[in-house]
Amino acid sequence: MLLGLTAAQLALVAAAATVAVAVVYTAGAAGLVAAAPVWVLLLVAGTVSVGGRPVASWVPLLAQWKARQLIGSTTAVASTRGQRDGLRLPGMANPMDLVACEALGAVLLVDRRAGTATAVVRTAGSGFVLDDFGSQEHKVAGWARVLAGMCQQPSIVRVQLMMRTTPGGLAPARTWWRQHCGAPTGELATALAGILDAGFWRPHVRDTLLAVAVRLPHTRRRLSDADVAVVAKQLESVATSLAAAGVTTDGWLDRADLAGVVRSAYDPDAAGRADLACASGLVGPVGIREQWSRLRTDTAAHATYWVAEWPRQEVQPAFLQPLLLGEATARTLTVSAEPVGTGKALREIRRAKAEHVADAAQRARIGQIETEATRAEIADLDRRESELVAGHGDLRFTGLITVSAPDVATLDERTAAMESAAAQAMCDVRRLVGQQGHAHLAAMLPLARGVL
């Protein structure tokens, strides 16, 4: 609102000034010194930042964390009987219903409170990294057309692109061996079975999922067949636009596929045991313990980061390659895009531009220079406003990165490697603290529920 301060910071600074002026008029200099612990504390809370976050923003986060610890919501133990009627996971305020969509061969995740239905499709590219620059630009333009088409559809609430790395390189070969050969007999068969088992668990495969949340046609208690057909048509149009952009789709996820994805999000080693999880009906984690900067689930530890700053300069189309390739073991990158209405986007841009004008006048009055970051923000606002006036849509992007490991020591090593890769991709990442449970739910599960 003023010199980069938020409303809460300005309120604290104003309170500090009020206290200081009041004691000076009532008790003079001695009163000012006596009341120093009060107004100095308010002034520090309103102006000082710790860990890239103002002190005024830490107070509600710490209060919420302590309250959750007192009521025991940071620890949860699930029943092993599974969930048959819906999907309820730790951190969810309300469960999501699972509705079969025969037209797509998929399962719809229905959130009645939000009024949305979400379906997940498995996608794949075609050698983007090895393409020449012109081919990469063409594919990026195709993906931009997909996002632009989603902006023009008011029924689409949010899309979530999730790229994850899971074990199971030789899953098809191992499955065939178990079905046709049974128990190994003989030295050669035993050695071959051991190779298949090792190749199944150690190598990793990259999986890309796209979750699309659409608005329900009616706010009924139960979805009718006509409502499901309307949602199916909207999702089919998304699949058509993906095919036109050169993105290969491998079918929509059914209940069994979704159960495997959800199970492996809490237990990465369970990626190859998804069939056992589905057979028992166990979808969510058996137990979780949320800590200040990490989340412990079943047999793994997780840490989720927020992409606070994307690159501020022109980058190549494959700028995220360090995060997606290389040593990306047990790492998940999620990018959520939420269409913003033209009127709302224009109001936000003009409000931000007015704030920049007020800040520029204040800086000129006190002799403070304008930074390059401020000029870049103003140029970005001008570009977005011109695009909106020209008829283009606006999207609000959110990036989350989750690193998983079997223990805390390995997790620390992998998070350090991820932070280095993010620096190579020119992305500023910050570890989310005090909210790892909600962050894991938004980053590791293709539910397109948005980020709190």
C-alpha cells in the first residue's frame, strides 16, 4: 500500500507512531523511553522481515500452527478398512465423491462445497528437450493455445499440471513374468526374477498428469446422468485441444488408477503396489505426522516448496529442465493455472499500477531511487493490461515442488539438490513452514483444489 508495506504492516507502524506521540505529549521524553518496549516492538513487527516474510505475517501463521498442535490436527491415523464411498484425506475439510463417467472411462472427483467436478488425464510429450529451438517454440505456442482456450470456457475453474517421478521402470515385464512363469525354479529363472525385481524398484519413470476442474451444471445433491454427460463433453473438448497442440493423452484415470496415484503420493515405494492398495480399498495414508518444515507419511518424508518468483527475464522454452531432468528422483513439480475474469484482472492490474504511482511519488519525496525490480513489475503490468484489452485471457499461476525421501537425512540431501536445480532454472523457491500438510495435498495430488 505504501513503500511496499502491506496493510497489516502499515497498521503496526501507525500504532507505533500513535503510542510514541501519545506518551511524548503526556509524559515527555521520560514517557517515550518508558514506553519504548511497546512502540519499538510494534515498529519492528511492522518493518522487519524474517526469512523473506514480514513479522506481521508470521504471527497468524505461528498462532495457527500452535492451535493445530493443541487440538492434535497435525497427526492422523487412518482406518485400514479403506474408503469405498468417497475420498477423504488428511487436510481435507470435506470429502470428495467419486462418480463414474462411462463416456470417458474415468472417475470424477466431485467437490460439492466448491461445486466442481475434477477428472485426471495422463499425458506425454514427444522429445521436447531434444527438439530444435523452432520446434520447441511451436510446441510452447500450442500449449499456450490450450490455456487460452481454457480461459474462454467459463465452466473451467482450474487446471493442474503435475510432473512426478515414481519407481517402476520394468513394471510390465515383471507383471508378465509373475502371471506366466509363477514362482522361479532353477538357478537361471531365480536370477532372472531377481533382475526383474531389481529393475522394477530401482529405476524411475516420469509421469505427467493433467487435472481439470469444471463447474457443475447444477447444485444438486446427486449428479444425474445428464449432468455427467455435460461434464464429459467439456472434458472431451479439453482432450481435443490437447491433441491439436501435439500433446499425447493416455486416457483418463479410472478409480483404480486414481487410487494408485493417491497412494503413491504418501508412500512413493507403493507405486508398484497400486494393485494391492486398490484391492484392499486403502487409498489414503495409514498415518501422517506434520512437522514445522516437513511431513512424515507411512514410510517416507516429504518437503514442499513454493515457487515464489518465476524468471524475470526472457528464458528458453526448456528453462525448467534442471528441475525435471537429471537427478529428479522422487521429485514432483506442480503448476496450477486458474483463469481470472477480465474485469477482475483489469481491476487488480489498475490497483497495482495506482500503488506503484503512489510509491513512486513517495520515493521521490524522500529521495529513494527506483529499483530495476520495480521497473520490471511495472512493465509486466503494462504488458498484461495491453493483452487483456486486446481480448486475451489472464491466468494466475502457482508453482509447488515436493521432494520425497525414505528418511530425514536423505530428504535434506535431496532438498539441497532441488534448491540448486531451482537456482539453475532461475526460480526463487521458499520452503513452506507450518503448512506442510495442506501444501502436500495441493502439490502431490492431482485434485485441482487450489492452494490455500
